Amino acid sequence: MRKLTLLTSVLGLLALGCQPAEKVVKIGLLLPTNASGDIATYSKQVKNGIYLAAKLQDFRIGNRKVEFVLPEKYDGSPEHVSDALKELKEKGARVVIGPITSAEALAMKDMVNKLRIPTFVPTATANGITENTDWIWRVCVTNRHMAVASAYMAEGFLKVREAVVLKRANDSYSKEIAEDFRKWADNHGLKVVSLVVLEGENDFPTKVREILSAFTIPQESTAVLAPFYYDEAAKVIRTLRDSGYVGYVLGADGWDVPSIVKRVGKPAGDNYYVTHFNHFDPIAADFVEKYQSEYKEDASSFAALGYDAFLVVSDVIKRSRATLTADDIRTAAASIDVKGVTGNIELSSTSRDPDTKSVVVMRLSDIGLQFIRRLAISPSL
């Protein structure tokens, strides 16, 4: 009897030893692990969103266990992004989520093409990121998309008839949004009466008289487009209001920081911007609750886009062949259709940007920030 028991135990151990190793898919996160300031904050939020989405799937995609790999000492600079991407490839990443900024995404394109590694950009909005490559897909909308949505919002909902467009000479973000806003306006009956280029860091106050004198109709039917990040946008709004301007001031996702309310102060006037995500958007309610429960803080656009980026990658991997070769992943990515918390994300082999995705319209006034609606419009000029 004892021999039989020992034999059974041995056979059991042998059986356990013959169990096939669990299948694993390695996903590279091209996020800075050695950064500070805003980029470190944004990176943490994107990573939180990614990990929450993975946790809700029990860190599995189909029959594979998810293993995340990150670069060791990446600082988030465009100069080092290619080396960080190469490191992720060497660590076995089959796909990559990242990077955070447009400057990084544009700087890495040659290396992405060289490595042939499928890369899904969650938050970088510069127009040209997916051009001249077969290996980069984008989760967020582009600068052009936000520019068109802003112009459509101004003309269609706010009934703006004349607009002044601002841009900063050395800032590609404001230049792209300003120029695409003007192109759409020229083709759709919204009159741009002046394009004001800011050269110096603090030269906006000297331009106010030029801006206000450009309008030929009552200010209530006018708008100033200020496509800047929140700090500069707040200064523009405050200066315009202190100068007596009563028309609309418009912006894009660079405004999307809660502290802009305090920076603008009162009276704030009536201001609108388009962005990716808001807590009060009905499509995001479940995500907002789960994120708050997990991290004890409110979710940002960065967190929501990180969450959606994982959903996209998960969908692609599920529809790829078992070998998960780069070519198989690329083929699967040619027909992405994911319902995300930042909107529906549809991509194809011809458009690796989510051209049919809706944006969030937000209002900034004396009562703070308000979710107005989702707006679905094609980014075509």
C-alpha cells in the first residue's frame, strides 16, 4: 500500500512537471521611469489607466498572461526615446503603448520603422505622428481634429461670425491648431479677421488692442482662439476680460487642467474648449467610479487615454494569430473598433488615427468647468 502511495505521488509530481508553461504576452510601456514635473505626473496617470484596464481583465488577454516591461532609466526626452524603445524590444515586448508627448512620438518614428514593432500612442496629438510609417497607431484625436471641432463648435453652436486666431511662433501645438482652425473656417463661412502671431514670452498684452480692433461686428458674436496650454491660456483669458472683451475665448486639450479655473479668476466670461474626456460624460461613468476606487483620486484625460490604449492593444492581440508576429499584429490592427471611455476608436490600414472619434466640449465660466456634450465631427478641412 505504501509503495502504491509513493508511486502515485511520484506520478503526480511528474504530471505537474509536464504542465506546459503559461503563455505570456509582453507589452512594453514607453513611459519615463526617471522623470520629474508635469511629464512624471502625466506618465503616472497614463500608467494608472493602463494597469486598471489590465486588472479588470485579471491581467490576461485571451489565454495569455500580460507582463508589462518598462525602460530602466528613461527621462521622457525626445533625445532618448529611440534608445528606450529599443530597450523594450530587447526585453521581449511584442507591442508598445506610448510615449506621452508629441515630441517623443515624432522623434521615435525612424526607430519604430527599423524595429518593426507595433506601437500605440495614447496621448500625443501632433498631426504627423502616424504619417510615413506602418507601425504606429493613435488612440487620441489629433490637433487637426480638435481644431475642426473648435471651429465647428464656434460656427454651429455658439453662432460666432468673426474670429481672431492666436498662435505662438515657436510652438508646433498652437501653430497646428491655429492653422487648421483657419482652414476650416475659410471653407465654412466663419470669418477669421486676424491671425496674431506671438513672438515673445510676454507679448500678448501688447496685442490686445490689435485683437479688439480687428472685429467689425458686436463682440457677442465673436471669438478669440487661444490654442495654448493652461498657464498661458489663463493669462490670455484674464487679459482679454480685463480689457473689456465680452466675446468667446476658445481652446483645446491644453486647457484641460482643473487649476485653470483659479488661474483665470473672475469674471471669467464665457469660454469653451474641446478635449478627450470628462468625469461627467455618461460613457465614462463606470470607469470614473472604478478609477476613484482604485487610486483614491479623480481620473484625468491621461488616465482615460491610457485605459483605452490597453483596450485597443487587448483587442488587437485577441484577434492576432497565436504566434503574435509583428506582421500578424499589424494585420489585426487594420480593423480596430473599440468602445472606449474617451469615445469609439476606429482605425484602419489607411487611417491609423481615430478620425470618427468624438470629442468632449467643456465650458469654463464663473461657475467653474462644465461638461457640455460630446461632439462627433470629421476632422476633414
